[in-house]
Amino acid sequence: LHGAVGVKKSYSSANSLHKSRLAVDFNLFKDGEYLTSTEAHKPLGEYWESIGGAWGGRFGGTADGNHYSLEHGGRK
């Protein structure tokens, strides 16, 4: 778990949008195979962006393809 807002726990930021319930990491499967690449998430990520969301596949050098969020307070 990510812990409370404002508290750093394990790998998560103290102000993670996951803690505010504004972000989720999806596990993607196709034909029973677990897909882990950012590229596999691209169609869904682009759709999510088209309806106003932020997709982790655009996070530059630290791409996080399975991350989907709503921007809040300048954070994605």
C-alpha cells in the first residue's frame, strides 16, 4: 500500500496521486499474456489523454506505461 497522504512509505512519494485516489496502475493482459511494456499501453494511454487524463507513458526518461491519473495541483 502507498500509505497516508504526506507520508513516504516504501517506493511511493509523500504526495503521490495514488494516495489521493487520483491515479491507478493497470495490469494489461492480451490473450492471457501479461503485457509490461509502455508500448503495449499506448492505445489505452492515448485514449485516456484524449479524455483529459495523464498517462505515464509520456513521463520522459522515467516512462511508467501502466500509470493512469488525473492531474491535480500540477502533479500527474
